[in-house]
Amino acid sequence: MLNTQNHQEVAMLRDEVEMLMRERDTLLRVTGAAAAFVAEIDSASLATETLQAAEMLAESLNHLSEDTLRESLEAVKAHIDALA
């Protein structure tokens, strides 16, 4: 019975890790898209409220580690290259 319980726990943990990895991939793509968006914004043409939102987004992106930001941009690189 203990062996069966261990297998069930391992399966549950595996499922949870897989779900977290999918969530991480999604968050990296969203972050990469946000970084690409901020890089292309012409702040001079934005309304005050929009500019404040863009600045908040840029500040949040600046708090990311360099590695995470790099991974984020790599996650959306193909989409960015297709737009260029």
C-alpha cells in the first residue's frame, strides 16, 4: 500500500511540475511580448494615462533578472522577427 501511495504522490508531483512549467512558458512569452512592446513605444505620442501604464510595465520589466528577460525575449523572438 505504501508503494502505491508513493507512486500516486510522485504522479501528482509530476503533474504539478508539468503544469508549473507550462505556466512558466506562458509567463515568459507574455513577458517577452511586453518587453518588445515597451521597446517599440513612442512615449511622446501617448496620453498621460497610457504613458503611466507603460512606465509601470517598463519598471516591472526592469525588476526582472537579466537571464529571465533574455529567456522572455527568446520565447517571442520568432514572432518579433516575423513582424520586422
